[in-house]
Amino acid sequence: MTPSRIALAAPLRRALLTILTVVPAAPALADHAGPAGVGGGALTVIDPETLGQGDGALGFRLVYIRPDQRSDAALETLAGQHIHAHNSDFGTNAALGAAYGVTKHLTVSVEMPYVHRDDLREGEHSHSPGGTVNEVVDLGSVSGVGDLSLLAKLRLTGGESAHFALIGGLKMPTGSTHRRSDEGERFETEHQPGTGSWDPIVGAAFGAKLGAMRVNASALYQFSGKGAQDTRLGDRAQGGLAVSHRFGPAEHPHHGEDLHGDGDTEPDHYDHGHSSWDGFVELTGEWEGKQRVGGEVEQGSGGTVLWLTPGGRFTSASGLSASLGIGVPVWQDVRASHPNNSYRVTLSVGQAL
């Protein structure tokens, strides 16, 4: 391989690793995505790799999530217990993301989601001259631009086999909070495309390469601020472990070469311009705290889900990458206001710049 191709290959590989999780995972419990991710060995678990200085990447992700379907009778029963439980046919989260290498140790990324929730139904409890009434109201579908997230990933360690990075960022209130139902009433904040809150995000990521296999672990926590309609959605946390295996040409390290042009001869791994396939499996956990509306805690909100997601990724020699994963909940404890999860499908496409 010529020096010019060597200089290109390492930034290209870092870009491909980054674009896979520039945009967020699907919401596990509520109607808003949890913390966004940067870098990626799979779909949700974050890779500690950073882009080369001046390198960039673009990404697109589409997530389809199917909740368990509760009957009208079940929603009416919960309404009688003063729990305004809801259901939807399905939800989708489509997001565009971009990442840029400020230095070879620091990568910043931004993502903007577009949220759709199809055919929302909610149980309501009301009083009338004839007594109490428990009924299900068809709210209709809601769509719109969601909240923008900005993240920075700082890689603290180098070397050929293992890396560690710290992550910090902010979710900004750019999404709409004034969507209305088919009856003309304003949707509650948890159903809106945006939240109206400023939410700090912190986390860390670790990755290690073992021959053709790669192991990644990461954790993120999002502190929910006070948003629209005097609502403070619950804090969110997500973390997990991913194992991936490369099928095809192996990566080869080169030592003592200044790949970034900054006088650093740290060893780098890269591909020799070949297309490759990776298989992966993730075990991830997602937690959401209880939300507050008007200062009162909604006891039926929040919960925890443990997901198992197998999938595959194709990376072309030209810098295009595509991943597909199907996640199933292996354990979940979702409180009554939200339905349990059935499954979710995630498609991710990215391009190194």
C-alpha cells in the first residue's frame, strides 16, 4: 500500500466506526429517544474510537418499534385506577447525524430526529352527572422534528487493542411541543415530538480488539430538565455490551507512521480498501425514571427494558456502511402508563467524508 493510501485508510475506518451510532437508539419506554451515541461497533453500544483530525462522516438511522397492543378494555380498567395509560400501533424515529474530528482524540457529533407515533389511544377517567366514566379516546397520529442532540467524545487512551473515552453533551429543545390531537386538544408533552427541556448527557465507552473480534461496552445518562407544559420527563440511562466479528479481509496495523500529520506515530488499524462484513450481537439495558407533571410524580410512568439485538453490517471499500439489527426484549419492567415492547428494527446507513 502506498503512503497516500495508508494516510487515507485510518481516517476512513474511524469515520465508518463513528457514523453507525451518530444518531440515537429508539425510545424504549416513553415517546422520546434516550441519549444519543457517537462512535459504534454495533447499533446502540458506543465505540470509543474517534475520527482523525479534520475528518467527517454523515449518518442516517431509521428505527421502527412495535409495542404490545392493549385492548380498550385494559386501558379503561387502568383509567379507573387513575392511570392514563396509552398505546400506539407503532412508532418510528428517523434521524440525520453528522460527526467531525476536532482533533484525533476529540470528535463532536450532532443529530436531528424526526418522530412519528401512529394512532395513539389513551384511557381517560372523568365524572359526569350520571357518575364516573372510563373511556378510550382516539388521539390520532403525531409527527414532527424532535430535539437536537450535540455530543463530544474524548478518547483518553491509545494503542492497538484497547481504547477508553469520555462522552458529554446536551439535548436541546428544538422539537415541536404544540401538536394537537384529532379532537383539537394539545398532546401531553410525553407524546410531543419535542420536550421543551435542556438535558445534559454524560457517559463513557470502552473497546477492545481480539483478533477478528471486537468487544465494546458503554453507558450514557441523560438528566431531564423542566420542559413544556410544566412537565419534567424522567431521567434516562442506557448501557450495554456488544460483541462483533469481522468476516473477510483482516485489519493490519502499521507502526511508526504519522497517519494524522501531527508528529504522532501511534499505531493505527485500518482496512486495505476491501469491502467487509461484520456480525454482531448486543445486550443493552434502558431505564427511564418517573415523570413529573405540575410538580406531581406520575407513579405509572418509567421502567426498565433489557434488549438482545443480533445484526450485521456491510462496509464497502468506498466508505459506505449499512447495518441492520432486530431487537427483542428479554426482560422488561414497564410501569402501567406505557405498554410493554414487542420488538424493534434498526437500519443504519452512513458515509465517510
